[in-house]
Amino acid sequence: MSGWGNLESVSATYNKGALKALWRADGATPMPREPEEGAETRLQALLSAEREARAQGFARICGVDEAGRGPLAGPLVAGAVRLVDWENLPRNPAGLAALNDSKQLTESQREALFDTLIKGPHAVAACVVSAGDIDRGGIQPANYGAMARAAMTLKPLPDFLLVDGYQLPGMAQPCLKMVKGDRRSLSIAAASIVAKVVRDRIMVALDKKYPAYGFVNHKGYATRAHLDAIAKHGPCPIHRLSFAPLAKIAETGMLFT
């Protein structure tokens, strides 16, 4: 199984070097898109939160986002990114012209952006929380913990966090909760790319280990095909048994009642 698939087996954080080694092993060399017309204006508009933090005296501003809160299988992954020289990025995007909310991009666009982020000067980290740990501790503590650990893996440590949708408890650094932050902040958008690409790579690798479930297609989400596969084969070791409808198996012995 690919090294990506091994990331699901234990909850841990991964720095830029570890992510780059996994990416290099894949042999992927996606091509970045040329800047589209109006890219500079769009990118400038997505830096207002970063500028406000800088005006308050903060210098190491990072974005934090997650992927995989809702699926029935696989890990939750949080990404953290501190964009270097973000003030000049709109005028000189250097492969990041398409940077946006990961959900608004194609797979090839996300991979090209991920490639640029981990090969450039930017600080990048990810935290993976396994399905087993989600079951033991709950999805919300897993989410908070993954976001915090991803941010704290960046070197040097950030002094201000822009967080998509959450106010992280217990952080020494000030945090700004931004609803739909991956559409409003370039730093959070970059973090969403890291979280999404890392999680997708893990699920594609796990599809080879558990081919009966079609993880390569739905990435663990509750599609009809996925539910049918669970009904036929039962859950596998990367299913989240605390999530409905899988929790019904423990109660009734059946997926659907």
C-alpha cells in the first residue's frame, strides 16, 4: 500500500518535509495554471484578514482548515499554511494564481496548487486523525485537536491563526474564526488545499487495501454506492463506527432497520 495509506493507521502530524517526501514518491508533477484575467484583483480581495492582522502587529499569520468531518470512513485531516511574502502574491502568484476554496477547484487544480505550496518557501503542515481515534474521542475534539496540532507544527510557530469556521479553544495565539473562511482568506484557502489533497491521497491508497467499498470514488462519504457496499460487506477497519448509520450495527446487528 502507498505511504499515504499508512497515514490513516495512527493519528499524527506531518511537517512539510514529510509531505514532500510522500508527494515525491508519487512522482506527480502537475502543471500550474496560467493566471486568469482578473486574478490579481481576486487575490487582493482575499487578503483583507491577513492585512488586518498585520496592521495589529502580527507577523506570522497562518490559515487553518480541515477536510473529512462528515464521511463515514477514513481520517479527518487538518491543514495549516503560512504563506511567505503574501503581500506580493497577487502581483507575482508564482503558481498560486488559482488559489481558492478547495471545493471550487478540480482535482488537477488542487494538486498543482499543493505541489507549489510544498515545493515553495511557504510553511506547510498537516495533522491526520484516524477513524479509530474519532470513534474514541468524538468528531469535534478530533477537529479542534487536529487544527491546533497542524498549526503548532509550523516552524517558526505562527503568532496569529485564521481558522475556517471555528474558534479554537486553548490556543496561546489569538484566533480569528472566519465563516466560509476558505472563500475569504488566501491563507485558509491554502490550508484547505493541503487538507483536501492529503486526505484524498490517503483514501485513494486505502481503496487498494479495501477495494470492495469504492473509496477512490466517494472518499468515504455516505453515497448510495458506499452505503450499499457497507450493507453487503459490513464495515471495514477504517469505518467510523460511532457515526450513524454505522452505529446501528452495534445496536441491532443491521445497517438499515
